[in-house]
Amino acid sequence: MGKLRTTLTLLAAAGLAAAGATTAGAAPASSTASCGLSLGSVTAGGDQTLQRLTASTPPAAGARSVVPNVYADGAVRMIGSLVNEATPTGSSRHGRVVLGDTMYQHWLELDKAGKVTSSELARIGGGWSKFVDHETSVFNDSPTHPRTYEYALRSDGVLFRWVVGDVGSWKAYGSAPGFASVKSMTLISKTAAYDTFLANTRGGALYTIRIPVNSQMRPIVTKVRSATWQGFESLVAGQCGNYGTVVVGIDKDTKSAYLYTFGHADGTKTSITGHGKVPGTFADPSYFRWAPPVKSDWLFGE
């Protein structure tokens, strides 16, 4: 990790990742027009939103659905991916959210008209004001390798991992320093052997961070691009085809979003196609991915 820390520190700031970013390499093998991402957000007023983005050129944005007043105004500090699944009476949403210094497991039930019928917050624990990002990885491909990991990046650049048990118990499962330059990170792969994040740095570089499933937690960091990605405060990713990824970058300074499709991650050889600016204004404090039910949630980005 010493080499990574040196690399991130020495990276010079480059130009802002702009609209209509140039295409690097060939497009992913799958049809990008069929790729999409269900983007979620929490507004300053505590509303929960959902909007489907499609990787056409230019990108398309569906109607933005809003569930008002899910949280108190300004209460949400961080939110990871939330699962959204249909139920006989409407839909069920659940995932982890940090309110102030405390993380909660949140269950939300909606009727078919999109009205809240039930909302339950179960306290997990405090101390989360020291962290700047978190994400959950649930892998359940077979009975022999089921697992749930929680990752969180602390403000001093230490990345932590916990194993989350079936009854909600948490057990520390490694940590790694050296990520203080990371601005945003998003999960792009989860397998029986590793999880992989895509991360941009304040210096503008773009990396994959592969974290093997072992207690030493020694991430394998690979440069994808050396510059132009520092303008995004949030990256949100989803599956695109069999081995690709669709990524939206949120630039909070300009309140805009840009959509990209990535081929299978392979360092600087990774193909990246910029589809352009997403229609609309993106001014919310927190953005996240709406994930399908676990057994339908495949991420094969690396």
C-alpha cells in the first residue's frame, strides 16, 4: 500500500471530467443502449427519490419518483445502496443509512400508489461521523459462499471491512490504509473470491480497488485513467451486460451528471464510452444505487 499512497499523493490535478467525455477504447461488447441504472438520492428535505437512467447517446432519464419526508431535513450523512423489490401490496425498500453519528438498518414499505405504509429504523451503532463513505456487498451465488460485507472509508483514508451475520452481528474483518486521496468509490464487482470498487481521486485519477476475500485485506489497486475524473463528488455504478458497468458521475458544483459505460475492467486498457450529460439537475446531498433483490443483483465489472 506504500506505493499506492505515494502514487495518489503525487498525482497532479487535471481538467474537470466534462460533458461528452471522449471515448477511450472500444465500447463494451453488449448493447449499451439496453444498459441502465436506477439512481437514488436523498434530498435536503429528507425525500427519497428514484430515477432510471439509460445509456443511450445522449443519455435518457426517466420520470423521477419521490417519496416525501422519509427522513428529517438534513439528517442523512451517508447512504449505501438500497434494495428495491416488488411485493404483493406494493414495494419494499431496505438498506443502511447513517443519520448523524449513527448507522441504522432501514426498512420501508410502500403501497401500490407509492405511499409509505411502514418505516422502521434499527440502530446498528455509533461512531460514523468519522467516515465519509460506506457500501454493502451481499454475495449469495451458492450455499457454499454466501456472505455479507460492509465497507467504510474513514476520513483519514483507512478502508474498513466487517462481516455482517444473519442476526445482524458485526465482526471486524480487516482494514487497509492509504486511501486518503479517494473522493468517491462505488462497487462494480462481487464474487466468491473478491469485491471490486471503482474510485476517483482528488488528483483526477481513476482506479479499481480489488479486495480479496481473506482476513489480511490487502487490496489490489490498479490505475484505469490518470486524469480528468476529479470533478465528480459521487460515482454510482450498476451492471451493463455480462461483463460491463454503467457509471454515473455526479458533479455537485455544476449540479450535473454524466453517464459512462465501461468494458470489463483491465487497467488502462479498460474501454470507457462517454454518453454525455444526463438531462436534469442533480443537486441532492446524497446519491446511491437502487439494487434489485440479492439473487438478481449481479456485478461483473472486473
